[in-house]
Amino acid sequence: MDELRLCDSFDGGFEPKILAFACNWCAYAAADLAGTARAQYSAGLRVIRVMCSGMVNPNLVIEALERGADGVLLMGCHPGECHYQNGNQKAQARSSVIEEVLMLTGIEPERFRLVWCSSAEAERFAAIVRETDETLKVMGPRRRSRIGST
């Protein structure tokens, strides 16, 4: 996550950095299919493959935002389609905790999104990324505090 940096687009405007934690079985496969199909979405997206959305610790989301991401997507299988039976239900429960922690730390909860995406939904994947990118452009860059500073 150290490589995430705030960057400007070629026209001098803000280009958000989006980090997506994507379920291996559904959302990551949709990302792969979107790339193969040459679907259009933000170049500021970075995808981290996880075995299940329910395995993403809330601290990872907070750390991603603290280390330079402007927004974080947690992408899992549709409810009832989890390869680990109830991982997406765990992700849903954790998303509430994540939103509360974001508010407590002064980070806008809108910078985090939990979404469902099946392996065949390449266009949905791309649309989610485009929507998130547009939302973050309106919000502007995230104000960052230095980690470990006093």
C-alpha cells in the first residue's frame, strides 16, 4: 500500500486513487473480465485479490485511506452466492464497523463502499468503479494526516 500516491491527471484535475479488495471468486473475476473486454473505468484503480470479502479486516480499509487511497471498495459475491457460505454476510457486518470507525477518525464514510459483483458482471464492475471515481472527484482529495506523527 506504500505505492499509493495522490496524482493529478494530465489536464491538471484531481484523479482519485481507489483501492478495491476483490473476492477471488466473483469480483476479481469480474475485474479480469472487464479488462479483457476493455471496459472503461478509472486508471486510478488498484485491485487486491482476497479469497473472500469477509476476510478483509476493517483495519486494512482504514490503513489504505491513511496511506493514500482516496476511496476503498470492498467487493464480494452476491448474497447467497458466497463460496465460503457466509463470507459476504461477515463483510456486510464489518462494513457497519468500518463506517463507524471512519466517522470516529474524521474520514467521510462515503469514501468506503461495500458492493456485490458476480464473475460475469464485467460491466457492473466497471460501472461501480466509474461511479466511485465520480463521487470521489466531487468530494475531492482526502486530507491526510501523517502516520506516526505527534
